[in-house]
Amino acid sequence: MKNKNPLLEKSYDFALQTVSLYKHIVASKKEFVLSKQMLRSGTSIGANISEANGAISTADFSAKISIAYKESLEVKYWLSLLTDSDYIPKSKSATLISKADELSKIMFSILKTTKRAK
């Protein structure tokens, strides 16, 4: 994805990594439930950021960024659960959790700035 929006680019990259991990978990571990939850929340971040870019109002923009922020928190939960239940190695989850943290921090900053602008 070639875009001039760094947050959208980072979230798209994160989604691709989430899809790759999901495919690995399904193929090698035959785990379908937890990994599907991780996939949904991990890919939802970028989708909601994309929707925010087309927002028709500041409130609409904030709502979509807020959803994306919450999804970034959720995906960390699923990654931790998959790690602690021995479906993925800690090294792999740590990398993705770190990236989700980065996305969370950016979105939280955007939300604080948006609230101040009201």
C-alpha cells in the first residue's frame, strides 16, 4: 500500500503481519478460534483508520479512531493469550505487541488532539 498517511501505512503493515501469523497458526497448530479473533482485531485497526480518513465530521473521525484504538488494545490481548497457551513463540508476539503499542500511542495522541480542538 502506497499512501502518504504514516498511521495508515503502519496499520496496513501490521494487518499483513497479522494475516501471515494467522495463516501460520492455522496451518501448523490447527488453531482456529483464538487466531481468528486475533485476525479480526488486527486487521480492523487499519480498516477503521481508513474509514476515519473519509469521515464527514470531527465526531465521525474521532469515533473511527477510537474504534481502531480499542482494536489495537484487543489484538494485544489475543496475542498474549496465544503466546501463553503455547500457540506462538514469545519472540513473535513481542514484536507484534510492540507494533500494536506504537499504533495505540499514535492513535491516543490523535484522540487527545482531536478532543482539544473541539
